[in-house]
Amino acid sequence: MGDGLARAGLGGGRRRRAGHLPDWQLLAAGEQVPGVQPKLAARVRLLACEAVNKNDPNDARPVAVAALRSPSCPLACPDDHAMVLKIWARRYRDLGRSRTQIACRLHAALCELVPGGLGKEISAGQAGRLLQEAGPSGAAGQARLELAEELVGDLRHTGARISETRKKLATAVLAPGTSLTEIFGVGPVVAAIVIGDVRDVSRSGGRDRFAACNGTAPTGVSSGKRKVHRLSRRGNRRINHAIHMAAVTQVRYPHSGGRACCDKKLAEGKTPKEALRALKRQVSDAICKHLKADSARVAASDAPAREGTRGTTLSPARPAHTPGAGSSAKPLPDQFPPYDQSQGPAKATPGKHSGGEAAPIFLLTQRGFDLHAPRGVGASGQPGADGTFRRA
């Protein structure tokens, strides 16, 4: 790609984490790394006339073509503070899942020691008191007791690590001075999840597009005069879950604005789920507004620093963007002038322009429009004796 290298896969998950180290190595070497979404490469592969089997050589060409021709490919950037929040938010989520798994196993162990087990949410202290009262008999019963005691210890240890991670998250969220925590129901954990996954809010555009990206915007399934909107299962589900937690927290407190919004929707005849979805959209708009305000504040604070150091850096502050305007975004070559009805239809000479020159042929390829000489034209590029081009 000349001055840059393209990378496929921006969908997150395992592939996104696996591609982080190559991105960092390429950025350290001074390369530009545009991220190509899989659907863009799939569209190029669909229109290709070569082999389309799924392998590395066949994938490399569509990714490179999509990176050159698509204006929506974002450039990879070095890790910033948002990546720190994302790391600790992922750690907090993994610890929560581990605690849930240990609690389920402890429930199963208690069912074999205590008749009926424990039918509600369990804690380490409550499980420890139940084990002290249990009196198993036999070697198998003693083994079950030891296993339950180990699970109680694991539950305490995991709870302590969750508390430590929550403190680290609170410290990391307060470091950049974000205003996201001013929203009712948005604490350090929710703020870290949102900032870590969004990173650059300018990529999401307005609040409507941001809502579509996080799945809070409804999906239209209208047919004819029947206008229907349903729940969207698309978008970033982590951000959607964070918004859901903030909305549920607002509904829980009667003095919050979210509770008033839900009550208003219920009075209009909406179901509780529909009212909650409407509230989630309001929370999404508020989050987008605060993220844009924080981004503008950071840009305003960095502007004097960039102005003061202009002309002193050895490399530009922002790398040159990969050419993003595809051939389809540009006017077609040799377009006809607007039709004037007063002059009548123009008489076109076959094989010639208005200047009498041979008409070039433009072929649309994956690289754009390629100029080819007309068939039947010699090296001089002149037409035949009768003024037309003949097939050789």
C-alpha cells in the first residue's frame, strides 16, 4: 500500500486482541495501519473475478483495495488512556463471571450437605455459617465439606480482587476528568466500559448514529402503511449492557429523571419494557453529549500546545491519511454537457469527441477507472479512414 499497511477485522473479541501486537509494532516502525471492516473486504471479494477461496493471499488483495478506496477506514493509533480503562473494565467483567461460576458450584455443593440447599443469592459469610452447622458422615461427606470450604475461600478471594479492581477503575476514570459520571446511574464501572469501547466519539457521528452503534435505536420493520419498530439486536452489546445498568439504576430511585420518564411512558400506554427502551435511548443521547463535550474540552486544551510547538517537530503531528476517496465518489470522466432543448438534440459523431479526437475507453476495475486504447486503433491512436473504430 505504499506508505501504509492494512489490517482486517475491527469487530472486537479474539481477533481484535490478537491484532493488537502487530498494530503496535507497525506503528512503532512508522507505518500507517488503516483498519478494514470485514464487510468492506467481502464486498470487494464479491466483485472480484479471480479466486475467492478463503486464504491469506486471496484475503490480502480485497483488504488492500478496500483500504485504498473506502473513506471510512480509521487509522490505528497508539494506546491512550481509554485503552487503560478498557483493560481494567475487561478484568472487572472476567472477575464477575468467575465469581458467578464459583457461586453456582458452591450452591451445588451445599445441596449435597444441607437439605434443600440455599435458594437465594449466596455470600461467603452465609455459606461459612451453614458449613459450620453441617455434620457430614463418612469419607464422601467429609470430601464434600472440604470442597465446599475451598469454594468459600475462592469466593472470598474473588470478592477481594473485585473490590481492588473497582478501586483501580475509579482512579483511572477520575484521571482524565471525564464528565460522564455526572449522569445519574453512571458510576466508574459503567464509565470505564463506555469510554474504553467508544474511544473516539467522532467516529460515531451524531446521537442517532451513536444509538444505532450501541443498539438502543429501534429497528424499523414497517410494511406499507403499517409503521412498526422493534428491538435492535445489533450494535456493541457491552455498551448496550452498560446503558441498561444505568437505566435500571435510574428507575430504581423515584427522585431521578429516568423514573419520571418511565412513568410518563407508562401513562401513555407503553409496556414496562417499551418504557425502559425509551429510557435507554435517552441515556444513550446523554452519554453521547457528555463524550463530545469531553472531546471538545481536550481538543481545546491541546490546541495551544500544538500551536506553540509548530515547526519544531521532525515529523508531522498527524500522519497523512490514506487516500480514501474512491472512484465512485468522483465525477465520471468526459461527462456530457447539460442538454439544451432550444438547440435540439446534438448529433454525435461515432467514435469521436467534439474535438475530433479518438474516444478513450474507461474500464471500471477494482483499482478504479483504467484508461485503455480503443480497439482497432494503432499506435498513433487515430481512427480508421471512415472515422470509426473497427475490431481488430
